[in-house]
Amino acid sequence: MVDLDRFSFIGYTFPLLSDPKGEVIRRYDLLHASAGPKGADIARPAEFLVDSSGTIRWVNLTENIAVRAYPEQVLKAFDEMQAKGGP
């Protein structure tokens, strides 16, 4: 995790994660082995909705770096999470 104060001068209001050894991508099963430049391991594209208790409530995973969830998909998942009583 990168210290929030380190980047607050840019206007960031959220923490950033630095994972140079790929420990986090392995923990969350997001490793895309040899898919990066010069065959480097990289993270699979992924989006998560995490509630205030830290529980992952929605996940979108792909194998293609160009594929991401549409904003409407994320908003729908958020609305469904709230309807079920989630934060």
C-alpha cells in the first residue's frame, strides 16, 4: 500500500496499491502469467466492489486488457448490493 499523504498533493483521496513482486495479484488469483511486456507476469484486468467491512461483493474478471465492465454494469451491481442491505 502506498501512503495516501505521498500523493495527496495531486488531489488523490484514496490509497494506491503498489505490488512490484505480484504478491497481491497472486493472493487474489489475478496472475496473467507471461502476458506482459517481454513475457513479464501481469495482473488480469479486474474490477471489484468492496463494502465498508472489506467484503468483496462483486467481481468482474477478464483475460483481455481492453475489456472492462461498463459503468452501467458496476452501477447495477452497486444498486443490487444496496438493495440486499450492503453498504
